[in-house]
Amino acid sequence: KRKKKATERCSLPASSWEERLMNVVTPLWRLPYQEQLQVKYESQRKILQTLTSCLEELGIHMQKPGGLCCPLQPVVPSPIINGYRNKSTFSVNQGPDGNPKTVGLYVGTGRERNIVCVKANHMKDIPPKHKQVAQCYEEFIHCSPLDPCILFHKGGHWRELVVRTTGHGHTMAIVTFHPQVLGQKALAAQKALLKEFFTCGPGAVCALTSLYFQESTMTRCSHEQSPFQLLHGEPHIFEEVLGLKFRISPDAFFQVNTGGAEVLYQKVRELSQASEDTVLLDICCGTGTIGLSLAHQMSKIIGIEVVEKAIEDARWNAAYNGISNSEFHNGKAEVVLPQLLASWEDARPVVAVVNPPRAGLHYRVVRAIRNCKSIRKLLYISCKPEGEAMRNFLELCCPPDPRKKLAGEPFAPMLAIPFDMFPHTVHCELVLLLTR
């Protein structure tokens, strides 16, 4: 069976592998864009139907016309359809031709033992600059005597590449490297070679604003666990959103579609219907983009984020843009938020915005929001509403449950708006407005 898979890797032409990759990562790429939006609308409708059914099982009957628990608006299109990504992550692994130093995206699964790394040259969602940096990185590791690190326990060093770009023309490259048993002198030599390649060698064509290097013995590693080492250029890149300038660190969260993010944040501003005496709680705030874009119409902005460097960026962003009514807290939301709200005696109305990762909100965060009487409106932004976010929706909307310590008045879904932040893929960013 393995021989058959190896033969297949060699026998298929490059164009077939590129098409297979596009089908895996961007399965809607063949459809006209309006048809893509319709496919996504139907998908979001099914998600709301599931939420409606689950609420009815809890004894909450709130079907609106159309059989959904709240109105579902059409999918808001992305301003840019092709090459919209401002961040791409490339893996290093065996290519279809057997080359173990291929830089690209995965096709296949570990369970089936048929993973192949295919170059991303034909991907519609990835901009040319990202592809250029990936190609140069592949050229560099081809010339390196060190092996790629495909399986940690089998040795090797060169690992994934992250490329971030901005509308200002900035480009940041982050190379992940497994040190294995290399000493500091050998590590320094590899860093010097990488820097030379991208500043004086063939990689200089990429005109990197920042080149980072991270030694990592784990699949994913934060700056606190293993610092990002700046080998060349500026420590940050900069982006502009809704007239505000934002600083971005290597591991700071920033919406992957900048133009789409502007449209989304404008709608969040509209839905918040905040007045000058309103406090905004921006939970999982990243670099502070949502909160700071609403700051001028709010009394106060309070942001919470687990990534320390992102909080540093958020504070810098506030100061640079002359926003003085904001404060940002670093730490896990499930620790910071309950402490913050436990002694909340502020009489001002509170609007909460949450934009969690795919794993959704921690239960203690949901409980803290639910039990804070001052929070009357919640905007839940989810990139995977059919996943753990669904559990959050139900916990926020279910009847009071003393066993789960959900004592506060339940929220009710009022409006759902999907945003196409990821053209050519099946994914949407759903904004669900909840009130009580």
C-alpha cells in the first residue's frame, strides 16, 4: 500500500497536485463568486437551524419567520477576492516528487500516512509576495546541509515559515527551527546564513521588513515559551484599518483579510449602538483593532488578550492614535474577566465583543458574561460557529442553571450576519448579536 502511494506521488503531474491542493484548501475556487456566497449562506442557515433546534430542546421557543431563532442576513462579500491573505503559514515536508525540502501546504492526513507538501504557487487566496518568500525559503534550505524537521523524534531542523504582509508594503518572515542538539555556536552560524541569504543573497529580492527566527521544540510555541529572535529589519510591521494605524508583532492576532476586517468592524460599530456613556469589553482583543476602532463613540474600552506581545501592540496602538479612554489586560480571559467583573459596580451600560479562536470561549468566560447584569448586549464573532462556539451560544441563551452557576438572565439571539473573510473556502466569519 505504501509502495502504491509512493508510486502515485511520482506519477501524478505537478498540475494535478496543484489542483488537488486547491480542492482541499479552497474547495470553492471553481465557482463564480456570487455562487460561493450562496453556498456559504446555505451553510450558515443550517448552523442557525441547529442553534434553533437546540434552543427548542432547552424549552426556548423563539422561531422567527423562516424557521430560525433570529434573522439571517445575506453574506457580506469580501472587498478583495484573490490574494487577500495577509498571513500565510507554509510547512516543510516531502513533496510529490519525493523532495523532503518542499515548502508548501499539506495534502493528505497523518492517519492515512499519505501527507504530501505541495507548493502553493497556484493558490488563489495567497498573494504573490507570500509565494515569493516561500520559494526563496525553499531555495535556502535546499542549499543547507541541515535536514528538514519532519518528525521531531527523527531529527532535522528546518521547519515552517510564516509570512505576514500589510497594505503599507511591509513583509515579515518568521522561520521556525528545531535546535535538536546543536550548540549555541552552530545555531549562531545558521542564523547568520539565513540572514545573509535574505539580505545579501538571492532572498534579498523579497525586500523583507522583518526577519525573525524561532527555536522551537514544540508544534506551536509562544514568544514567552521561546522568544522570537529578530535577525534583520524592524521589530514590527504596520497596517491601517479604518483610519487607525496598528502595530503587529510576530505572533499577534490580526484578521487575515484586512479589507474584510474593515467591513466587519464597521458593522460591529453599527450593531453596538453605543453612546458616550457605554463601556466596551473587548475579549480576545488581539492588537486592539475592534475596541480602538470603536473608541471614539465609547466612554471606555477594556481589552483582554492572552498574548503578551499583542497587548504591548494594543497599548502602543492606543497611544499612537491618541486614544486615551482604553485599558488592556494581559492574561487568560477565563482568569482576568471573572476578576474584573466580580467587583463591577460601574453604572454605565456595557457592550461585550468576543472574537475567540476556533476553540471558542472558556466556560468561565461565558459564566462571567452571563452573570454580569451590566452586560445587556453581546456581539459574538466566530470563525467556526458550528464548532465550540455553538456550545457557547447555548450556555449564553439557556434558562438559569444553578448546577452550572449560570444565574444571570439569558441572552437571546437577535441577528446573524455572515462575513466572507475567506473567499474560495467554505468558511465564514459569523457575527451573532445577542441581547437581554
